[in-house]
Amino acid sequence: MKARALVRLWSIFGEPLWIVVSMGFPVLSSLALSLLYYSIGAASYVGFAVLGGVMVSFWGNVLWSMASQFYWDKQEGLFEIYLTSPAPISAILIGMSVGGIIGTVPSALIVTGIGWVLFHPAVNAVWGGVILTFGLTLASLYAMGMTLSSLYLAYGREAESLNEVLQEPVSMLSGLYFPSLGARSPFPLAIQAAASLIPLTIGMDALRKTLFYGNDIWQVWPDLAILGVMAVVLLFASTYALKYLENVGRRDGTIGVRIR
Amino acid sequence: MTSLRPILASAWMGIQHDIAWTTPVLSVALRVVAPFASAMTVSIIYWFGTTSASPGLFNADRLAYVLIGSTLYAHVASYAWVPTVAIAEGKNLSVFPHIYITSRSTAFYVAGTVLSSFVISTIASVAALILAYLALSSFLGTQIPATVTLTSVAMVAAALVANIPGALGLGFLLGAYSMYASKFEWSLPGYVAGLLMVFSGALFPTSFLPWPISVGAQYLPFTQFIAAAREALLPGTSGDYATSMGLCLVGGGILLGVSMFVYFASERKARKDGVIDRRLA
């Protein structure tokens, strides 16, 4: 776990350009949507766009550097090394998650800094609640990334197209930039219920409550409990799914096939 | 004719690359998802912001403005960066060096891949716009104004075509970059999409940006393309369609001329430096 996390950290911090390139979309989309809030006379909600920009960095990291990572690793011949090493594959994924989270922090900080300097978003935070919510959101989000990575094990070149299909709809449903749950959501109840299955949806809702509406931990405890349960369930689900698909791949002889 | 053939061959190759990985219908349907979700997100932000901040702020005309702008910037973003992938992936899979050693310039290959992607993206964007229009009308319970007649559709189609030189120009510039840097080129789509969001007037008028950025943004061919499409589809939009189209074509032509000069210079230098077949920077 530690070894995989260090490899990821070294690859990010050993090449500062990596930080610059990975922050492009989060910074610019956050800037554009903040300007949109501003231009329509809703400056009090600019903070939603800044927070969305921070969280889209992590969501992008989960999708492109966790979920489809084994696809790239297969292309590079690394996946066989994982399989033949004595390390459990779930530990490698957890290491990848830890490295990914730390590696994405600079990008998230830059989005926050630019948003803060340019727009001075109104904040009414209970910081203890924000930190706890943020931690649980990342834990459940990266656990979802681990589960997705096991599913991606079964895919070949479709992985990239699947990521492109997933990225925007999940951003929309999870309400990265506007509330997608509750009375202010534009979505019908059925869509809200479906969106609640995505950890990011619950996390964003709780983060907005603690960061902008001054809700303390006791007011968001149902969200925190759901996030905690999601993290544990998804962690176990990923372990089982990985084992299952690994066995299927071994049996069918497709586990190491690079292009299909 | 001798120029058309390599362009068409490259365009066909691009179509095969983009949609042949699964059934064509499924592939195109999947390509609708991202622009649809993106247009929905931005339009919902407008709805949420205006209805929450103060009663009376919401304006259906402005919602239509945001909806059309967000769909069209996504359209440009989805095909302008294709040369980057065509070159970077082509170098990794040895396709690009093989095209380079043929009797035709790689510029034809780049142009062909942009055109194929333009066709696919146009279908996906139009479908996304229609779906988002219907979904928003239903979710938000509001009538979004739009003039859909044979004339207005023809005007939008003309605007889409008029934007090709500009998008091709941007594509050649990005292609010139990726000839040298086979590393981090994957980040360019994010930058292109993000910059278009901010500077093309897709979500808010360019006059909202600080001077002199607002002036530069106003005369971008992409800004004029989106303005022309809005003038065709939205009743009562300020601005003149013919002027927007003219500025789009002139701006696009200048960008294309400059970027082709840069591309050919980059191609010559890349040969000298021996990076045409270099896979990793």
C-alpha cells in the first residue's frame, strides 16, 4: 500500500507540470461557473461553484486515475506485476487512493485560492463538520473508485469511452455546482433517489450545509452516517468484485490482454 | 481532387476510430450523454441562481441563451482538440510516422480527423440540445423560447460550417504542440473546454469580462459562432446574424492561416529534431 502510494506521489510531485496540467479543467470550469453565478445576480452562491471546482478535481482523479488505472497499467505491463507480487490487490488500490488524494490536494488548493481571491465567497462554516464531511466524502468516493476499477478490469478500449460517459452525468446528478437533493433540487424524487446512491451527492449536500449554512455535525449526522456506511460497503464490494473478475480473467485467459 | 482524397481517407479513418469500437448507434448515443449533462448542469445553475437569489430574476430568454451557449461550446471543445489525440495516439501506435512518410502532408490527416469529429459532434450536440430542451422544460416547468423553422435551422447549420476554419485552426495549433510533447497532451481537452467556457460568451456575455479581455473575447471566431447560432434560434436576440457570421469567417480564416503556418513550421522542425516518431517526451 505504502509503496503504491509513494509511486503515485513521486509521479505527481516529481513532475511539477503534472499539477499544472491536472488543475486546468477544475480551475477554468470553476471560474466560468462562478462568473455565471455573478453575472445573473446570484453572487451569494459563488461559493457553490468554487466548492464544485475543488470536488471535481477529486472526482476527475477517481475516474481517470483510479477507476481506469488498471486499464492503463495493463497497457504498460504493470498489471501482471501486481498480480504476481505477494501484495493483495486491494492494498495496491488503497495505496493508489491515498497517493491520489494527496496528489490532488495542490490542485484543490489552487482552485480554492483563485476562487477566494477573485470572488470572496460568503462562508458560514463549522470547520469541524467541514473537515469530517470532507474526509468521509473522499473515503467513500475513492472506495467507489476502487469498485469501479474492478469493473473496468473486464473492459478493454471501452474504458476511455465509459469514463467520458460517466464524468459529466455524475457531476450533474451529484450536484457539484448546485443542490441536487432536497427542496431546491430541480430533479424529480426518483432521480434524487438514484443520485443518492453516488457518494459524491451525499457528500456535496453535507459539505454545502456545513460550509455555507453553518450546520454542525449533529445536524448532518445522517449524511455522515450514510457516507461512512457507503465507504465500508464499497470497500468490501471492491475487494469481492476484484477477486471475482480476477478469477474470471484468469479462467478466460483475458487478464493480461492489452488491447481488445 | 488530389487534396480531397487524403482528407476523406483520414476522415473515414477518424470515423472508424471514434465509433467503430462498438455499434455506431450506441457509440453516437453515448457521445450525446456528456454534452447533454453539461448543458443541463449549466442551465440548472442559471435556474437555481436566479430563483434562489431574488424573486423575479429568472428569465426564460436568458435560460435559452445559456442552454444554446453551453451546448455549442461543448461542441467546439469536443472536436477542436482531436488533432492532439490523432497525433499523440498516432505516435504511440506508430500510425503518425507512417502517415508522415507518405507523399501527402500530415496536415491532410489532421484536417480529415477534425472533419470526421465535426460530423459526429454535430449529431451529438444537436441531439443533446433537443434532449436538454425537453428535459429542462419538464423539470423546471417552464417554456424555453426558441425559433425552430427551416430558415433558422439552415442558419444554425451555416454557422456550424462557418466555425470549421476557426476550429481547424485551433486544432492545427494544438497538433503542432503535440508533435513535440507526447506527454500531458491528455490535459488539453480540459483546458480547451475551460477556456471556451470563460471566453467564448457561452455562459455569459463577454462584456462581463474585464477590459481588454472582453474585447479580445468578443472577436474570437468561437464567440461569433455562438452569437450567430443564438441570433438564428432565439427571438429578439440583440446582434446581427450576418455580422456575426462575417466576423466568425474572417476570424476563423486568420486563425487557420496562422495556425497552418505554425503547424508546417513545427512539422519541419520536428523532422530535423527527430521527434516525428518519438513516443515519449
